Amino acid sequence: MTIVSILAKHSHEDARLRCQDCDEFICPKCMIQCAVGSRCKKCAGRFSSHVVQAGPAVLIRTGLAAVVAGFAFGSAQIYMLGFSFYAWIVLAVVGFGVGRVLHRIASYKIGVKIAGAVAAGLVVGLLLSPARDLTISYLAALNQPGSGAETGGAATGLLTTHLAAMVIFIGCAVSAFFNK
């Protein structure tokens, strides 16, 4: 094999498979198996599943539900200051549960668009909740001049725990939109 033959597009003269749409010959290396048959790369790139196509109504409905879920989580999070190992597991389970409920509200759509709407809705809900004030107070304690090392260290630990809980909750909730 020469470099020219590797770089050149290989021929499909000996292939017996045809593309479902354009009726061109395709070899087994180039074919893409779709739900309704085999397609060439060009034709397979034109179609996407109805599961991935989320209309504006679904995006808005799911985004608003995510805002409500984010607000509820942010309101409950101010009471979860001491996190043990089991509390992190419960937090992940709650995040997965919220994700399943939001996935149902989204009519079981998957993909980047719907996951982005859910993540944005959860962040907006958290920003509207009392968790925002708690985060701001932790940041203010960090930036307060003349505070001792214990105060700064405690505020750093609480802020880290608070932000980690938000990231875990959002990550677990959004993960439902990438499964099939």
C-alpha cells in the first residue's frame, strides 16, 4: 500500500451494498447502519432521530420545570450544611430522580439542546433561590479584610461544599438527557 492509495478515496466497485437513499454502492467500512437500513456517510448525516428533535414548546416547558426544580433544590440546600458520605449519595439519587422527572416532562427527548435547556433552567432556579444569598455570604466572608485564618478556612470549606453539591445535583439531573 502506498501513501497515495491510503489518502485516496477507496472505490466501492466490489461492494454489493447500496445506500437506502441515494442508491450508491457502499462498502461495509463506509456504511452506517440506521434504523431503516444502511446509508452512506453523506446520507446518514442528513437525518436525525425524532428523539433528538426538541421543539420550542418542549424546550420552554422543560426549562420552566427545571427552574422550579432548581429553586426547590436551592431552597432546601440551605438546610444541608453538614455533608456526610451518605448525604452525597442521597444528593446524587435526588439529582437522578429530578432528572428522570424532567426527562418525562420533556417527552423523553435526549440530546444537547434539551440538556442545555435543563442545565440553564436549574442554574436560573438556583440563582433565584435562597442558595444564592448563602453563596454570596460565603464569598463575602472570604473577601472580608482582617478575618482570621479559621474564618477564611471555614468559609472556603463551606463554599466548596455548597458549590460541589450544586454541581453534583445539576450533573446528575442532566445525565438523564444523554441516555438512550
